[in-house]
Amino acid sequence: MIEYFLIALALLALLSIVLEEVTHINKAKTTLFCGCIAWLTLFISGSAEQHEVLTHRLEENLLEIATLWLFLMSTMTFVAYLNAKGVIQLAVQKLFPKMLSQRMLIFLVALFSLVLSAICDNVTATLVSLTLLQSFDINARTKLKMAILTVFSVNSGGVALITGDVTTLMIFLDGHVQMSQLFMLLIPATVSVLFLAALFGVRAKGIVYTTKASSDYDAVDVYIAIIFFSTIVLTMVMNVLFAVPPVLTFLTGLSIMFLVGHFFRGPDEEIQILEYVRKIEFDTLLFFLGILLLVGMLKEIGILNLVTEMYAQFNPNFSSYFAGIGSALLDNVPLTAALLKAQPELNTQQWLALTYAVGVGGSLLAIGSAAGIIAMSKMKELTFISYMRYIPALLLAYTIGYGITLVLAEYFYA
């Protein structure tokens, strides 16, 4: 009976996200409430012997959430500062033409997000790509399409390198794929992203001009921009060479940013660099907290184990495809962890297909990936309902990418 109540609570949280435009209740508040009530219910309904186990599981869940929070806080503080100073807009103007067609812009933004997410984490790639979108003078409908395309591109690029997506790293560390084999996933990722960009660009017309960047930055802002991009590179290098958790490298970069701001900041600076932490939209962080608490609860009551059992009953190629779709409803990290724990008998081709599926499948819903959640909180044009209108196009692009993955994996690693 308790399990049914908890499942209903998770569905209620999902419904509150879907109906946010109708209820006008912030989704961060509803998901956090449902997540906390879910764990309170587990403790109240559990026996005295179960309390110690539940406490341990909750602490593990909160540790994962805290790691994500700190990482998000670090990246978002960098982006908030550089965006306020106009440094990111200036960089975009250097990379992109001052005037280009909307159709060409769609392709360039897609490729930019794809490449950026392949060399750094999805969170940073999403934040930077969305900031890029804000620098263009485009209508709301086009901006919505480009935000959705950004989410898909970021998730697609992340599957090809262990630094780009957590699920890819998990499968790699478990010894099922090699780094050279993962590079192959760039091909289906790029094809599917370009296909979606072409689909979204069919009716795109007109010329787009970049918004002129503000010129109130000084030398210290350039130093901080260098620190930011150096931190991204070092995050990848330190993780590959010494298995340093990305959050630790980014916190180190953030601390250097604070010190540089202290020693090189002009005396007339109105806002202390440390105070840019306050400019972070904490709704995003609270939303993550609520979602991950709910996912942890579903894992605790065995729902994710049922998903694993269903996976084993069918052909792995079909199961992986639908596991990717399932990752749009359930967080792909615990879903991947559950599949790895089940130790299914898969060959290299099938592991590569699963890697692509769980990495990209979350793009089908706005709440299915970190990129989607961040995009919802950052872009007022993007809501759960508005995102759902593009599910057919996203599903088609995902299916094409997955199909290409199966063909290439069979050809190269049969």
C-alpha cells in the first residue's frame, strides 16, 4: 500500500511539472515537497531495523545531490559573472558572423553545442549554449526550437567521451567499452543532430543579427574567462589521468576566480565577485534536489529493479532502445546503475548501443536530462508542454542515431 502511495506521489510531482503553466506553482517547490514527503513516508512506514539502512541510503542520495549542486553552483557562478560582463556575448560575436540566416544559425548552434558537450560536461555546455542563444535577436518560436535543439545536441555530444556524460563514464569504468570505441558514437550523434537541425530549419526564414555585447569588461574579466575555459580543459585532463572528480576541479577553479577577483578587482567595483553566487537561479538547484530525491525513492522501493528485469526479457537491441526512452522519465544515472548492477550479457556492439540510448534518450522529455532541466529554468519560452510538442521530431532523430549506432557497431566490432 505504501508503495502505491509513493508511486502516486512521484506521478503527482510529474503532473505538477506538466501543469505548471495552469497552476502557476513553481515546479521546484512541488518536486521538492513531493521528494521530501516521499522519504518521510519511507521512514515513518519502516521498522526500527530498517531505519539504519534508510538513513544510509538517504545519505548516499544526498551525497550525489550535493556533488551535483556544488558542480552546478561552480559552473553557474562562472557563467553568471561572464554573462553580466558581456564576455560570453563578445566571444560569440568573434565565433559567429555578425549577420547570418536563421537556418544557418540553427545549424551552427547545434554543432557548437555538440562539440562543446563532447569536450566538457553537459551542465557547462548547456549553460554556455543557452547564454549564446540569448545573444541573438530572434523570435520566441525560433528561440524555443533552438533551445530544444541545444538540449538534444548537448546530450548527443556527451555520449562520445567519458568527460561529456556521466552514464558514458559509468559504462566505461565498468570495463564494457574502450575510449577508442566511444569515439565512433560521434558519427551517429552528429548525423542525428544535423537531421534535427534540418527539420527545425525547414520554415526558418530571415536574417539574424548578433546582439551587441556590452563593453564594461576589463582585464580581470578576461582573466576570469581564461580561468573558466582552463578549468573546463583541466576537468577533462585531471579526470582521465588521475580520476579526479569533476566537482573538485571546478571548485578549485572557482576558488581561483574568487582570489583573482580579490587581488585584481578595481576599488570601484560595485558587486564583489563572490556575490555573483547570489545571481544563480536557485530554482534550478531546488528542482534538481526534488527530482533526485524522487528518483532515489523509486530506486528504494524497487521500481528501477523492475525496469532491469524487463530489460533482460527482450533482445538487447530493442531493450536498449526502450531503455533510452525510459531514461526520459527516470533519471538516466540510476537507470544505468541498475542495468550495470544486473550485469546483462552484452557484446561490445550492444554496450555501445546502450551507451548511446541512455545518453541521448533523455532528450525526449524536458525533465529527462540535466540539460533539459536547466533549459526549462533558463528559458521562459521552454516549458514541459511546449517541449512535448516536439517529441515526434526528437524521437525520429533519436531513432535515426540509434539505428546508425547499431549498423556502425556491427560493422566495426562484429
